[in-house]
Amino acid sequence: MPRASRLVPAAAAAMLLAGCATLVPGDRTAFSPVGQTLQVVAANGASSRMSFRQDGVVTASFGSRSITGRWEMSGEDLCFNWGNAPRECWPLQGPFVRGRTQTITSTRGNRVQVTRL
């Protein structure tokens, strides 16, 4: 098989993984938000946008302000560390789907509406 032909399947697999496709039923690592932007609306109506990097950095933007924290997957939970604030985890029902809104309640009792943009 020519070298270029071998690269095509590898590149296709990498693109599927980067897009967070669920390849194995029950595989929660496929829920990763890497490269995604999520709109998060709190119960009080406050809205923010969150962007996720592969290195575990998350940036939340509120209008012209933004803060940076850390994210990680812990089992089925998406967990955040924001500076001195206590760690907060959000149980995921499945991967984020563009345009679909999910209601999620955190381990600290905060309820939000999350939409993948």
C-alpha cells in the first residue's frame, strides 16, 4: 500500500476523535469538550461562553471579561477548578451536540443550560 494511502485512514480516524465522536458505547472519554465552545446560561440568566483546550485549560467569557481555569474528565463528570473556588463537577448525559441544549446540575447544586455552539 503506498504511503499516502496509509495516511488517509489515520487522518480520518484523527478527525473523528477530534470531533468527539462516540466510537465505543459507554466510553465516557468520548465526551471530551476539547476544541468546543459552549454557551452556558445560569439559573439567574447570566450567560457565558466556555472554550476548551486539549491541555486542560478552559476560558469562560462574560461579555468583555474572561477568566481562565482548568478542566478534566472524572468518570462521567466534567470538572472545573477556577483558582481558589472549590472544584465543581457536572455529570454529562452524553457528548455535547451542536445546537442541542442540555440542562445539567453540578455536584454543588448549580443548575445551568448548556448549548454547544
